[in-house]
Amino acid sequence: MSWAQTATGSQATAPRGVISMGLSEFVARLRASNKTILSKKSEADVAATGIDRAAGAFQPIGSASVMRGMSRQKNTFEEELTRQGLGVYEREGNDFSVGVTQLVPMTGAKLEGKVSLSRSLTNTDRLDPLRPSDAYNNRSVASLSLTQPLARDAGGEVTEARLNVARLDTTAAELTQRDTETSVVAEAIVAYYELVAAQLRVTSEAEKIRTGERLLNEAQNLHRMGRLSESDISEVENALARYKASHSEALQNQKERENRLRTMLLLDDAKQGIRASDALPTVENKPVDADATLRIALERREDFQMRKVQVEREGIQLAYSKNQTLPRIDLVGSYGLNGLEYTANSALAANRMSDYPSWTLGLQFSAPLGSNRQAESDLKAAQLRREEALLNLKAVEVQIANDIDTTLGMRKSMAERWNLWDQVQKRETRQLAVERSKFAEGRSDMREILLREERVVNAGLSLREQQVGFARAQTLFEAAQGTLMDRFR
């Protein structure tokens, strides 16, 4: 049986209860349902939430408060003189405030705007004959304050460090997801082609059974004519039994390959069969420039790009840790307007408050007494993590170079073996034709025909194994180069 005839067997119409899938459809379903791929996608989605969380540090924060209170306390001797001899000082009132705080991304400055109103009434106020009845003291303050770090926490690089790290973590998670997807798809493609080969083997073994049955029928006819002995018939019967045993083994192998694909697709219906409808790819051993392939891989491989992102991430962490070793020196300033009236509206009127401004401007300094052990420990840890990230990057680069060298060698070796087995099969096919002619002329025996028939089929199976091996090598080569998923976009 020729290779073309065997290959056609994989294209046969699938029976009822069997899903027939081409490679593209299989990969599409795999990417949509595979547990490992979906798990990595979830991790990338979780990492993406970190961006919004980090960006929340730059979101304006509004604040508001409403407080009511009363205090009663004994006067000092000095207070007694000014509070008309009441002995006890009582105050009750309501305090209101609203404000907005904003962290400035580019500088690290903290801005705060606040308006407050305190409405109070004391027992001394009630004794004032000129005061309107139940008139409260409405004291208002409108202020704007600024705290600008000059050393620690100063500058956009430090202020936005967490946000930039979150972005890089998300990028790394997405690259890891795509790298995992490539690995799973590469494994799945190899499994798909192994199923194709298993189906073709079943077809070949079935053809051997048909050949054995035909030869047994011929042998029995020749025996009845006195041209063949009983031992020759037994030889054919033994060969037919071997063919049936091989066919049973091939069916079990096909079932195992189907179950492997079913596991990848999370199909839980054991009664639902799978048939791979695509043929094995053609063996082509075109020359490949290893240096150009390596350059492409370093640009396209997600695991290498992920390691580069990690190096960048650890660089940001290192810069942040260095900044945290500095003392805290802050420029602080504030400007405000004040008001005091009997009514809240008057107290909050800008034209009245503008007559009573207040401001402050100065520096604040703080630092640990002695060495900053916490910051220095964090810095040392950041330096070690960056060194580790650089080492991991170099390790992946070496691994990529070796992956390419290995897969190129596999492609070449499998192509050479396929060519050799192709020649073997052609010679075996010619020898079978010669042996059949000799048998028709009475110059050969049934045992030799059986041997030649079996050798032709076995040569075809070996040829197919080399073709599966080449498909595997080609898949791994494309994965090593980082271009495998281009087939399915």
C-alpha cells in the first residue's frame, strides 16, 4: 500500500458520535477551553487590577466632617478675671469642614484645600447685652497647604514607582500567559499529529488484515489444487493473527491519543470520539540561518521579553529603595483666609475673609538617629533581586540559543531519516511487485509474499513515524523561534 493511499485514510468521513477536527479548529477550541491557558489568563487579569489600585494614589480624596460638642471646665484665676466671675466656662458648638487632598504625580507634592466653619456659643457670650439673642460665633478658615518633598519621596520616578511596577507586573503576566499558551499549543499540535499517525496506523493494520485474508483465501485455493502445503497455510494464518493483534494494539493507541486531546479540551464525554482530519505536514528541509533565527527569537519569545520586563521592574524598585535611604526634607507652606461673624454666610464671605490672611512657609526635617537600617536592608535586597533578574535574563538567552540549535538539528535529522525511509519503502514496494511476478510464475512461495507484504507496510509505518517526528521538530522550532502562534492568528 502506498503512502498516498495511507494518508487518505485520515481524511475519511468521521462516523456518528465522532468529532472531526482540523488542526486550526482544534487549536482554537484549545485556546478557549484549556485549563492551563485560562488559569494564566486569569492571573494576567488579576495583575491588571494592580494598575488601577496603584493609580488610585493620585486620585483626589475628598473629606468632610460634622462634629457637635460641649465642654465645661473650671476657670483659672486669670480666666476668672476676664470671664466676669462665672467660675465655670461652658462652650457648645458645631464644627464643619470639607477638603480635598491631591498627590501630584510628577513632583510628589501633596496639596490640600480645606474650608472649615466653627459655630460656637459660650456662657460668657450670653451675658453680653449688646449681642443678638442666640447669635453664634461663626469662625471660618479657608486654606491651601503644600508639602513638597525635597529628598525622600521627591520626584516623579519615586512617586510613580508603584504605578510603573504595577504596569510592568501586568505586562509580565500577559507575556507569561502568551508563553504558556505557546507551550500548551506546541504540545497540543504534536499530540494532534500523533493522533493522525495513530489513525493512519489503524488504517494500515486494517489493510494488512485485508491482505492477510486475501492471501489466506489464495493459499487455501492453491492447497486444494495441490500447489501449496499445510505448513504454508499455517504460516498465512499465523501472519493474519499477528495482523489482528497489531490492529487491536493500534486501536488502543488511537484511543489513548484521542483521550489526550480530550483532556486538553476538557471534554468529559468518553463516548464522544475525536478524529483528526488534517494530514501530516510535508517534510521540507529548507536551509535556515541560525543567527537570523536567534535574532527573531530574542525579539519574539515571550519568556525572554518577560525577563527583560522583570529586569526593568527591579531597576525601578532599586531606584525607589535608594531614594528611601535619604532623609526626609519637606518644603511646607500654607495660605489661608479667616473670618469671624455672627452669621455663617458673613463669616464665609470672601470679601470679609480677605482682610484676615495668614500664611506659613518653612522646612521640615526628619531622619533616623544613626544608620537607616530598614532602608539600607531594603536597598540591599533590591540590589540582589536585580542581580537575580539579570542572571535569569542571561539564562533564558542561553536557553533560547540552545533550543534553536536543538530544534534545527532535530529538523535536519528527521528530514534525513524520512528521505532514507522513503527510499526503503519504494524499494520494498518494487521488491513486492517482483516477488508477486515470481510467485505467479511458480518461482516463489507464499511465505516470501507474506514477508514482502509486511515489510512494505512496516516501511510505510516507519516513514510515517519520521514524518510525525519532523512535524514535532518543526513545531518545536517555531516555538523556539517565537513564531508558532502566527499560524493561528
